[in-house]
Amino acid sequence: LDPFATGVLPLAVGEATKSISYVDTDIKEYEFVLSFGEERDTGDRDGQVIATSPNRPTAAALSSALSVFRGQITQVPPIYSALRINGERAYTLARQGLIPEMKSRQVTIYELELLAADLPHTAHLRVVCSSGTYVRTLGQDLAKSLETVGYLSALRRTKVGKFTLIPSFSLDKLQEAGHITSVSSSVLPIRTVLDDIPAVAVSVNDEQKIRQGQAIPCSADFTESCIC
């Protein structure tokens, strides 16, 4: 999550760390507040103001612009991001005064809706998007399409795949607990991540091979549903 953001952050410990790659590719959902009239270098409230605009969007213009950003779109990731450029994090280079070249990428916006608006100043929106989408960039691009500039004054991730805010607990609660056993009821089993992929029963010997990274033969009944 970005430093100013809040919300769902799946964490894995022990054997569950092997399943985290399945979580990283999941669809994500965010709610964010887009403030109009200022552009900031980080794309969020923590950045320095680098441009201003007296223009403000109307409700009709905002509603029309949202449809343009649904579906597959092209983004240029922000320079203040964790992407690696020649082995260095982009934000590290940016903080050193170096401007890394950020290549555009395609992402998918499955849903984008206006939840509330305090126009002409702010708009509260919800987005469901593919992994790798930068919501800060989405907000900036949306503002520019409305012939103004903007930045994210709030960002909350409400869902990552099947993980939502409801069973989540705060880091403050974990720190107050002092020990993992105090929040053990909130820790989900590994199958939570894997229960929607095909399952194949294997022998004890084959289980040991899989744990050691070895291949096992697939039976005819499972050749279409498993990769061994």
C-alpha cells in the first residue's frame, strides 16, 4: 500500500508464503477521494504541488468521463512507485532528483463509479481493477481528461481477491495483542487462497515430492485439471 493509503493488505507467514503469488494477481477494489485544482508530484496528498488549475468539473462532465476509463486502458506508472528501474526502485531514483523513464502499461478497469461528490472540490469514487493498476495515476488522468488537475486526498483498498475489510484487523490491534495467538482467530488457513483452483488427491510419497519441488505424473483423469 502507498504510505498515505489504508485498507486490505494480505500477509502470509510460514508455508502460506508459497501461495502469495496467487494473491498478487487477484482483482483489487479501492475507494478514493479525488481533489481537483492541484497536481502533486507523488499523485497524493503527501506530495509537493507542481501545478494548479482554476478549472473544475461539472457533475455531467465527470459522469461522462468515467465511461472513458472503463475497460482496458493505458497507464504510465508514477515515478514515486516501487517499480524497479535498472535494479533500483523508481521512488528511490525520484527522491535522488533523478527522473526515471516509466514505460506505459495496459491495465483493466472493471468498474468505476461515483459514490459521492462535493463538486467543484472533490469526488469520492470506487474502482475495481486488475493487479498492477495505479489508482493515483487513474485519478490524475481522470482530472486531466476534465481539463483540470487533481490528486488523491484519500485512498482505501477495500478488497484483494477474496480478502475484504470485514475479517481484517488493524496493525494497531496486532501490536496491542503482543502475540500472534491473541489474533489467531483472524488468521485464515492456506486453503483460503487455493480453494478455487483444481484439487488433485495424491499419495503420501507424491506429496513429499511436490513439497521438494519434484514433478509427479498426472493420471488420465486429471490431465486437463492439473499441471505436474
